[in-house]
Amino acid sequence: MQTVTLELPERLYQNVQRLARASHKSLESFLETSIAQTLPPLDDVPADEAIVLAKLAHLDDAALWREARRMLTVEQQHSLEDLLYRQSAGNLTARQEVTLEELMQLYGQLTLRKAHAYLLLARRGYRVPTQEDLQ
């Protein structure tokens, strides 16, 4: 455990104190739980990507919605589909293999960031689409 000293504006302190009492928790326990639920889970993410995901938490709602709706460009989508088709047919050149790997990595990063943005939006009280809604 680490000890942290935190200065809060009086109004925020009163709200937190009231919520802690209402939930039958100590102030410390309430704050610990609140912080743990607010912070994004970054345990299994590479350090450089964790930094990007952590920055999402500081975006305003509109920017977070834009991030959640980002997609590969049409050109990238077509290239990815073509390269996956060529891969399944066993017709990839060495350069195409590298391009496919790069596009797959980009797609994975984009998917992770979108999921994280939706998680943050849900925690902010927004209704976010389910996986079925997105398909």
C-alpha cells in the first residue's frame, strides 16, 4: 500500500464524504474503489500502447466518441481484405507479408483503442453499442 495526500475542493470533499457514508464505507475505502473503477485496465498492454490508452481518459466526451468510431481508411480496408485473400490462397510476396503484418497491427491497435474509448464512455454514463449493435 502507498499513502497519498490529496487536496480536494470543499464541495467535492463533501460529496465524496456523503457518498462514502451512504455506501457504508470509509472515505479511504470509497475513494480507493472509485479510483480503481475509473482507471482503465492496462495490465496486459505494451507500455507504449498503455500511454496512448491512458491519454484517452483525458479526452472530452466528443473526442472520445470520435475515437470510439474510428476505422481503418477505405484504402486500408481494401488492402487488408486483398492481402488476407492472397494469404489464404498462398500467394503473398515477402513485401506483401510485411504490409499485411503492419495492417494487422494497426487494426489491432485501432480495435483496442475503440474498445477502451467505449469503456470510458460507458463509465461516464453513456449507453454504448454492444458488439451485436456494431455488426
